[in-house]
Amino acid sequence: MRPLMRRNGEAPPRRPGRFRLWLRRSRRYARPALLGGVVLSVGGAIALVLTSGMVQRAAGEAAGGLGVWLADAGLALGRIEIEGRVHTSDAALLAAVGAQRGAPILSIDPDAVRERLRAIAWVRDAEVRRRLPGTLEIRLVERTPFAIWQHQGTHVVIDRDGVVLAESGLQQFGPLPLVVGAGAAPRAAEILDLVARTPAVNERFRAAVRVADRRWNIRLSSGADVLLPEGAEAPALERLSSLQASHALLDKGLAAVDMRLPDRLVLRPLPAPPESAPPRRPDPHARG
């Protein structure tokens, strides 16, 4: 059959075959797929470089070279100024700084130095900053000795939080109140503050003894023990202060004052001294 002719006498365009249609569709998706493959390849290469440490090593080498250059240019650690230090040792401070004289000052990280300083027992907080060209400024807030903690045969100095500050040379810290027993350190401030607010007990205070990590006994200078109730130490001490004012209770010869029961007071007197044996009469019949 002859193809129909257009009005202008030209034959209509022929419909493309199946192969040509498939080729056209394939080209439509080939370019985005190729682009995606290139992106994946480049991303994989970048990830390989990052995970292999090549960038870090290169940056470290560059920083090291820059630090040496800066040190040569005069930006080197030459002085450390310390404010607020009383008990922190030189060795501990230098270890926290982590750099020797002449090191590039810009290679010292003030935040890292601050964290190392705060790891020292005596240091509660610290501020660190660089002052160019070569000074490192350190401002310390040290902990304050608060009490002596006796535990398992040892004596150590603690602060109000129960942090151990020193294990030797305790005499240099002067007279400090004594707390005794397991669990006494972190709760020392609670009981010692209550005792300090009770003058009749405070002036006779010798030690606060933690019992089973639950309650407190107060050892007085007379040797008597005041057994306080668990969780009700403040009202018990107020009651004891009133009894001292009205009956001079703490001046009597007592071994213990038991205040553990809210509705009664148990007094344990000191044991009576042993009676002395009467003097022996000389035997008139004994030979001299």
C-alpha cells in the first residue's frame, strides 16, 4: 500500500523502530547514572582519606611546623603566672600544664590545662588563659581543709564535700574537728554544722562518730557519748542544749546520753570505781 501523501506532496515521517526507541530511553537515564557514579566515587575517595588519618597526619605535621616557626618568632612559653595557690604542689601544676619552657605557646590548649588542673585534689576550679607573646596565666580556687577523717586506722584531711586533700603532715592544717567511721566523710559537714550551732555541745566536742553509716554519736571531751537519733539530729541537739541549761546534764558523770527514742532520755552513769581493799593490820605474832 502506498503511503498517504500530505497536502504539500511530502510523505509523512516514518515511525522509529523498537531498537531506536530503546536507545533514546537509555540515553535519557544514562547521564544521571553516570553523574551519580562519579559522585559516589569521589565521596568514597574522600571517606577513605579521612578514615585513614591522612588529613590528621598532614594537619599535625603542618601545626608542628607552624609551632616551631612561631616559637622561633618569639611566641614561646616563657613564664607561668599562678594566682590563688596555697597547697597545690609545683609538680602537680607543671604536670597539668604539660609543656616546658620554650614550647610554642599557641600549642597549649587552655581548656585541656583547666581540666587537668581540676583533676588535682586540692583544686576546686581553675581559669587558664594565654597572654602573648609568652605568658600562661592560671587562677586557682583551692579547696579548704574542713575536718580530719579517721577510717580504718588512718587519718586524712577532707574538705566540706568529703574530698580527701592530704594523707600526711596533718599538723600543718591546725586543729580540725574529727569525724570517725565509714561514710563519715561525705556527711561530715551536716553534723559539724549542727554541732557548731549548739554551743553547749560544741565547747565539749571531741569527735563525731558515724554508726553503721546511718546515724551519729557525739563523743564529748569528758568521754561521754551522746547517741543521736537517725535523721533527727537537729531537734535532739536542741533538746540536749536545753537540758544542759536547766540541769547541767553534760557536767554530770555520765558514760552515755541515749537520745535515740523521741519520748525518753536514757542516761548511763559512769561505772563506780573499784573499792580499795582496807589496809592490812600488822600481825603482832609475826617475827620481825
